[in-house]
Amino acid sequence: MIEKTAKELDLDYEIVEFAIKHKYNWLREQMTNMSAPAILDNYFGTYYLMPSKIKKHLNHLEEQLDRESTTDRFNKFKGYLDIVNKYQKR
């Protein structure tokens, strides 16, 4: 994908790779610290969390609830699920 994009835009491979990695890192950070069900990324669109993905992750975390750090993550994602469900009911 990176090589094809670099050729189409006539840019160095390293520049395209850096831009893509930067964008994914930014999105990952936004999703990790979410306070809303959607992330607006200027020029690229809006990204939404899918309730099914959150539920799948919650099921995975629920299997590991005996660890203290997992409980915090479980509660965090439970809050995300509540936010997304409220947003979708509008």
C-alpha cells in the first residue's frame, strides 16, 4: 500500500511511510483517550467505535478480571460502550 501510494503521488517511500505511521499513531492515541463515540479527523473523515468491537474486547477482558490492571481497563471500555450506545440511540 505504501509503495503504491508513493508511486502514485511521486513521493519518497519514507515520507509516505512516516505520514501513515503518524496518522495511525494519532488515531490510536485518540481512541485510547476517548471521551466521545466519534473522532473527527480533518480532511480524512469521522471514525466511529463499533459497539460489537467494544463488546468483543469486553468479553476478552472479562476472562482476565482477576488482575487489578484488567479491572480498570474493563471499566474504561464499559464506559465507552455506554457512550457509544447513547450516541446511537439519538
